[in-house]
Amino acid sequence: MRIEQQSNGSDVTVHISLRGHPPGTDQRDGGAPDPSQVKEGVRKGLQSIKNHLEGGGGKEEPSVAT
């Protein structure tokens, strides 16, 4: 993570690495997650980072994991 001070706030850069299968998927069939699962997982991951940075706490879990 990199944080740079700007005149009107901060610029935060977060590098994300994806690997494996989303929680709750069947790994035996060897299939990749569908695009909507990937999109939801990335969205929830970014929301978790935002919650952490803003002090709101709480990890966001994709619906596949619950």
C-alpha cells in the first residue's frame, strides 16, 4: 500500500493479488469463477480495505462465502 499526500486529501494505492478459488466454490471441477463472482469479490475486498483505512473495521465477505 502506498499513501501520498495531495493538496485536497490523500492518494492511496493498494496492490491486490488474486489466486485460488473463491470461498464456497467447488474446486474439484477445475472451473474458474464466473465474472460476476470475480467482480463481487473484488468489490467486497476493496470495501474491506476502505473500512480498515477509515476505521470502520469489518471485513466484507462475498455472498459465495456465506
